[in-house]
Amino acid sequence: MNQPQTHASLHAPGTTVDIGALANALNAGDIRTCARLITRIERGEEEMVPLLQALYRRGGSARVIGITGPPGAGKSTLINQLVTHWRRKGLRVAVLAVDPSSPISGGAILGDRLRMAAHSGDRGVYIRSMASRGQLGGLSKAAGDALTVLDAMNWDVVLIETVGVGQNETDIMRHASVVLLLQTPMGGDDVQAAKAGIIEIGDIFVVNKSDHPDADRTVQQLQHVLSLSRCLHPDKAWAPPVVKTKALDGEGIADLADHIDRRFAYLADQPETAHNELRARAKHRVGEILRDLLDKRMRSDDGQWLETLIEPMIRRESDPYTLAANLLARMLA
Ligand SMILES: Nc1nc2c(ncn2[C@@H]2O[C@H](COP(=O)(O)OP(=O)(O)OP(=O)(O)O)[C@@H](O)[C@H]2O)c(=O)[nH]1
Ligand SMILES: [Mg+2]
């Protein structure tokens, strides 16, 4: 399908709303509409697709910044400070906190709400949590959909937080233009990001809790590991900086915000690099939507299309590897 449906109806319980009206409401900054749509995205409602198609085509202007790091590293506290920093400059900021470990319904993860309570009542700030609802694989796709909705609201900055311990958050971070990898001072010689196997996703490294006595040592270890693994970053010409912060009282936040601006300025100066990053994100996005569609198709009751194909496999005249490869080849033909 080349054209998105522009006037398909969305059936929320008891209501019918058209895409144009929803898009206009988002564009006008209607936070209730945004919150409702993200809840429906979280539920995986198919009816959202026509709207997402339309919104995606109009979007692309928000600066999406990803923040990840180990549990308790201070991500939410740091985000709170960054929001304060940007609000002082008059920027409008949205925060999407994605929690892969929690099945609790989105909208209010208590801790984040408390830490960011300073911004409640500020119409220039929107803070939203998303939880897994038991569908780990689909969470990154759902987060991407939520970002499409947020993008339609013309926020100057959209921050996406997720706890960084492995593959799932790595996927979620791929929606962001600039990724901050938070680390905390540790007694040992380990570098958390290296241990978690996610060092290559960091555009900027942040050692938070700089009030901790081991902070400087952690910075040095990180710089050392980064100098050894420089080639890991997809942009070979970029040396990820290491910034020290104390999110508790905002120390180092202005410096961090400068580094973020510098990365965006660098990308603006390097259209080829920026385009390569857009391509990588676009491919990833298609991939996760495709996997989601395929997964739903495989689980659906109308799986009749597979029934006849699997007969030779059941008779052991074929095998699941051949069958899957053939299906893929047919799909890509
Ligand atoms: N000493 C010190 N504590 C900090 C600093 N920044 C955050 N904390 C504390 O660290 C704890 C965790 O902070 P959060 O901001 O919730 O960390 P998080 O990374 O968002 O945590 P999760 O989302 O649960 O993974 C809180 O008790 C914060 O007050 C800091 O710079 N120094
Ligand atoms: Mg948090």
C-alpha cells in the first residue's frame, strides 16, 4: 500500500475518531489524546496502524535522545535535571520511560513520577512510562510507535529512558538519534557497558554519582576502554566523550547538555553520517514491524496458509529450515 488511509475511523470504546482530528489534536499539543493513544499502542491495538502511518509521514523533526544504563544508575534523576535545564531555555520536552522488566500498565511508574514531580503542572513537559505487558519482543516496536505519536506533538526534545542490561534496551535505544550511556562508579575494574556488551551504542558516556569516591577512577577506566574499542562505534570519526555528573544536585548537567548539542551539530555537519544513521534506524524500524506482523500471523487462528506447506515436513520429506528459508525467499522475491 503506497498511501496511508487518511480518513479511516478508529474505534475506541464508544467513540469514533478520525485520523485528521487525532493528528490535529496532537499537533495542537493535546496531552490527553497523546496519553490515550500511547495506552492503545501499549495494548497493541491494530486500529492504531492507519494513524501511525499518517503520523510517521509527517514526523521526523523531534530530537530523540536515548538514555540507558544499569538499574539505579540515576537515569531518571538525570533526566529530571536535563528537563529543568532545557525548560530554562524555553524548550518543550517529552520523556518516555520504558521499563522492560515491569508488567505494570504504563502511565504511572511511581518512582519516576516522584523523581520527576517537579515538572508536574508544566505544560511544556510530558512524562510517560511504558511497561512490557509481558511482551518483551514487542516493547521496542511499541516504544517506536509511541515515539511516532510524540513526534507529532512537536516537542523540541524527546527523551527515552530504558534500563540497560542487554539486548532489549539496545533495541529500544536504536530509536534515538543520540544515545547517552550512563555508568556509575564501581569499586572493581569492570566497565559496566563493556560487560553488558552494549558499549558500541553510546554516543556520549556519562559517569553519574560523581560524589562517589571512585568516580574519577571509573572515568579513567571508561576512557581507557573507549580508546581501545574506538572502532566499535559505527561512526569511526566520532570519539564518544565521557562526562561526569552528579544528577542529585545538577552538577555537570550543563556540560552534558553541551555535549548533546555538539553531537547534534556534528551530525548536522556530516550529512552522510547522519543519513547512514537514519538508514540504520529505518531498517531497524521496518524489521521490528515486520517481525511483529509475522509473529501475529504465525499465532493467528487463520494460519491455514501454513497448513499445506507443513505437510511434507510432517512426513519428513522436508524440514523446518528449508520451509522457513523458502517462505523468506518468497517474501523477499
Ligand atoms: N549519590 C548520588 N546518588 C544519586 C545520584 N543520582 C541519582 N542518585 C540516586 O540513585 C538512586 C536511583 O536513581 P534513579 O534516578 O531512580 O535511577 P534510574 O537509573 O532511573 O533507576 P531505574 O529506572 O530503576 O533503573 C536514587 O536514590 C537517586 O537519588 C548522584 O549523582 N549521586
Ligand atoms: Mg528510572
